[in-house]
Amino acid sequence: MKSQRLLAILDVVEHEAVRSQEQLRQRLAARGFVVTQATLSRDIKELGLVKRSADGAYQPSSIEGTPQTTALGALGKALSEYLVNIEPVQQLVVLRTGAGQAQLLGLAIDRSRLPEVVGTLAGDDTILIIARDVQNALAVVKKLKDLAS
Amino acid sequence: MKSQRLLAILDVVEHEAVRSQEQLRQRLAARGFVVTQATLSRDIKELGLVKRSADGAYQPSSIEGTPQTTALGALGKALSEYLVNIEPVQQLVVLRTGAGQAQLLGLAIDRSRLPEVVGTLAGDDTILIIARDVQNALAVVKKLKDLAS
DNA sequence: CCACGCGCTGCATATTCATGTATATTAATT
DNA sequence: AATTAATATACATGAATATGCAGCGCGTGG
């Protein structure tokens, strides 16, 4: 299952320095995901991983400065693809996605660095956004709805 | 005939992991419903089944569908089996389970679609329920405690 | 009693999607 | 610059799923 593999890739990359797709392929194989380099190339593109300049290891692009516009574009795409429902609750925002997609959408939200957002938590099909206050929560809902369309 | 078949599909899907329409076709044939994949494609659309990303198996969409009573029954069972502790915090409710059981209980909670619940997030042994407000959070705690016993 | 409309279905085929293979392209190394 | 390593991509394949079309059975209004 592809989405599982994508999550595994994020997990691997987060926990150890992976410097080539071949290396990543081996790590994934150890976890039971057997695929070729070509597939990883596509996965990496889809996840938006980049090579850290310091040591050449892959990592999510949010950590280095990504141009805001790029991140927002990706967020819009992710939203229109995954978002099922969005609702503010006090200073929180609850988003629903299709099964197994919450992690990916959560990542896209993190990357876009919305100023109103303090942090996010993603489960399987639910994301919780913590905003600074009620006003900001409402603002986030509006902003995300706009981006989704 | 059709409605019988639809019910059979729900029953099959609920009791075993079905990962393709072909597989489903075989299960149904064993129960006396002989139809083609094309028909199942239409049935699945009508029932609103989706593929769970965890294992690629079909399941009723957690967002809608599934008879309330069934889901509530399953929830009661899951609660009595897994729930260790439950506590409201403002408009949130924090539940503790045994290790690795939070996902299962979280799923059961989602499926039962309690009106007070906006969403849930499950980790390994902790579930966070987001309610609409403090009152609702208290109501959820009471309801779940009742169901558990 | 009949012609018509409509829902349901199968058949055949189109579409979608993930992936591997082979190769082109780009980057690094010497 | 030449060589090699790393990555991206064109093309093809296979699996799963969706769908256009035609036939069938059934109920209804004529």
C-alpha cells in the first residue's frame, strides 16, 4: 500500500540520515516495503523531500526555508485531494480526511507555516490544528477553505 | 435480491478483510449471490465503501453510513475491553487504553458517530476526543462510561 | 393484453493507477 | 574532461476498477 510506504519513508528519513535513494530502498526493504529506485524517486517528489545541504541527507523541505508560495501551492493541492470536512472548535480546528491521509495533509499544513497555527496533530483520518485563539481558529478555517477550492 | 446482496456485502466486509472486488465476488458467491465484478463496482459505490489505507481492505466510510445501533454495540464491546481511564479536560476528553489498543478503540468511537464528538485522534495508548464544548465533553464521558459497563 | 419505461445486470472495454525496466539526465569525483 | 554515482523519466505492463451498451424481467397505463 502506497500511503503506508510514504509514511514509512518519512519515518525513516526522520530517524536516520539517508543520503541516497538506494540507501532508502534498503531501509524500506528491511521494513517490508520492496520497491525500486524509480518508485522512490517518485515518492520523494510527492513528499517534497529535499537534500539537506549540510550532509546531503534527505529531509522534509519544511526544515530548510521553502519559498512560501511553493508550500502554499502544495497545501492547496493536498487540501483539494484529501480534505473531507473542516470545523472549528474553540481555539482548535478539526479536519477530516480519507482513511490514512491525515498524516500527509498534516505535513502539508505544517510546511506552509501558517502564522495562526501553533501546531498540528494527525491521526489516521483526523487532524487537529491548535490555533492561538478562537479568532485565529476561524481565520485558519477560512484560509484553508479558500485554498481547497 | 439486490438489497439482500447489499446487506451481505456489508456483512462480509465487516467480518473479514476484503481487498478487491474479485475477492468480494468469491465470498458472495459462497453465500449464493452470483454476480460479476461490474455489479460489485456499482454496489460498492452505492454503499459508499472506501478502502482503508492501513491494509487496503474495504470498509464502510467512517464519516457516514453504518447503522448506529451496530456501531454502538461494537463501541460498548471495545470500551469494556480496552478502556483503562477516561477524563475530561475542558472541551477535550482524554482516554487511556492498554498499549497498542488506542487505534482500535478510536475507530470504534469514530464509527459510532456520537453527535457531541467533532473528531478523535488516537496514538498508541491514548485517545483524544474533541467535543464541541465543555458540556459536550462531560456528556461524552458519561455516555462512554455507561456504554463500558 | 400489450407496448413502454425502468431498474438491474452481464459483457466487453475503457480508465486509472502503481510500478518495473531501461535509459536519459544531472551531479559528483578524480 | 572523463568517469562514475545518483536521480529522473519515457515507455510498457498488470491489476483493479469504472462504464457504455444491450438484453431481460417486471409493473403500469393505455
